[in-house]
Amino acid sequence: MRIWYQHSMGKYRGYEVYDGILKSYIDGITSGDVKVDHYWLPESMGGELSYACVRKLNEPYIVSSAIKAEKEGYDGFVLGCYLDPALHAVREAANIPAVSLGLASMVMVSLLNVKFAIITSPRRAAARIHQQIKMYGFEGLNPIVKGLDFDVATVVEALERPEILLEGFESASEEAVREGARVIIPGCGILEAVCIKERLWEISGVPILSSIASSIKLVEALIKLKTAGLKLDRKLYCPPPKKILEDVRRAYESYGVEV
């Protein structure tokens, strides 16, 4: 089983630490017959995906990567961003199971049927996560969403200096526990990597759910279920004719952008 793990931004200075933590962690939760390959967007692509305009600028590259993953024989595709940019478009464009960190973690926690909290950073990302909760139909679990006042550069720095981030994360999590949360989810892949590095698995006796592990295990399950006959609804995820995709590619190329 081959899985394409797609990062949603370029690999900037300092991201080598994140890359190493992620690879080691995923290797530890997968069996020998599962191979996960990691891919990044071009270095010029922004990492501040809490801005909708940055997500939209990065999305064509993500969709292009999904198409490439299918052509190269990958069995599944994981979008490694909690804000789930381009997920619907990826499912339209590629006929392989595709999941993302945000959706996968909410699906997994819904199986427990408990109130949960998502702690994200920066604070403005909370608005996008509220949209995701509504879109995926998890409002009934009355989830809590809290944002931290750290930009992406600070979160990346925390991979080597965790103390600059963990105090705020733990404080927000403890507040969520007092408000009734029974599961805590780090609402950012890099934020979760800090928790992984520090082996922080629970807050005040409440478990931390890994969106990274959730996404890998969910896509593994979908790959196996596909062989049992489960397929995407192609009326909902309607793939465009190849000519339309090629026309879009040529349009981008006319501006000097390769997707």
C-alpha cells in the first residue's frame, strides 16, 4: 500500500525538523506493507494558510499533486493541513481515496461521541475550523475551538524551542477541559509535531487525538474498503473532462506557473 502525504506549503528553513518528526512518527504507526512518501509544494508557496487567499493560491498545486499521485500508482492521498485546503477538488480530480487532517480527526473523534476541543494557531484559523465543523456536520457534538496568538514562523521555531508554545497550548487545553472537552485535538500539523516531540499525549487526564495518525489510518481503511466496493459518489465529486483540466493547465502556464 502506497500513500502520498502532501504538505500544503513550501519546505522553508526550519521545516526539516518538522519533516523528520513526521516521518519518524508515521513510520512508527504504520505496518511494513504501508509506504508513506512525503511531498512539499514549491518553496515559493506560502505557509500562512489561515488566510483564505494563501490557501487559494496553494490549492492548484495540491490538486496537481493528487492527479500525479494517481498517475504514479499511489493507493491513497493525505493532505497534511488541518484547514483541509482543496480537499473537495482533490476528490474530484483523482480517483483514489483522499483525506485531510481536519476531516480525519473529526471523523475519528465522532466515533467516541464526546465533546471535543480543537486548539489551533494562529487565532484567525479558528474561523476556518468553525466552517469545517459545520460543513462536515459535527456541530451536534458542540465542539470547542480555541486559537493561540502565534504565527506559523513561531510554531515552527517551537519545534526546537517548545517552551515558547506549550504553555499557551496547555493553558487553552485546560480551559477547554473545564468547559467539558473529553478529547483535545491540536488543530495544526506543526503544532501537533511539537506535542509529538515532547511526548505530550494528554492534558489534565484528557487524551490528545492525533490528526496525523487519524488521517493515515483513515486513508488506509478507505483504501481497503475501496477493494470491497466502497467508492466516492461521482455525482457529488464529479470529475471534469481531461480537456478542461488541460485547458486550465495551459492557462496557468501562460502566466509562467507550472501546476
